[in-house]
Amino acid sequence: HLSWGEGRQLSLRRLVCDLIEEYGRHTGHADLLREAVDGRVGEDPPAGWHPVSTPTA
């Protein structure tokens, strides 16, 4: 049994929503750091990028 300091009960729904919000915030921070390091913005690969293919036997 979990409760807030004011005697209100903590619901599982509220806990999951808070965890999702916090996860999203940290994901955004990591994305900002990546953009600062490599200069790329967004999720698209840089212009001219092609996947490396391996020869098939």
C-alpha cells in the first residue's frame, strides 16, 4: 500500500504515467547530447549515406 503524504493513495496508472513522462524527458536529453556531438538533427541519416552491404555467396 503506497500513499502520498496527504493520505491520498497512489494508483498504478499514475505511477506508470509518471515513469513514461520521466523516460521521455531523459530520452530527449540524450537526443540533445547526440545532436551536440555529431551535429545531426532528427532521425534521418545524413545526405549521401548508404547502408554497407555484404557480398552474398
